[in-house]
Amino acid sequence: MNDDGAHDFLATCDDCGSAYAATLTDDGDVLPLGARNGCQCGGTSFSRVSEDDLTDASDA
């Protein structure tokens, strides 16, 4: 949990799909934890993974 009470969440790189634990910045941007300079592929854009995405993947 962050100082503001927000929970960390799962996010994926928009370029390669690698998954990271992430948090939101004060500006609302997704920031991967432990990869503050971006993904190992060079990507710097990340999307939050919803619970529905996880449920759909496990049904496949």
C-alpha cells in the first residue's frame, strides 16, 4: 500500500507484454516498481491489468 492508501497492482508493458508490479504516480501515470526507467524491451508505456483480464486468461 502506498502512503496515500492506494494499492499496487499488476501492469503490462504496452510494447512487449511483460508484467510488472506497478503503482500510480500523482499524475495518474502507471509506474512499474523496480523498473523506473521502463521495461527491459525499452518500452515506457504500461497498462493496468484488470481482474477481468486475469479471469479471462485462466479460463482459456
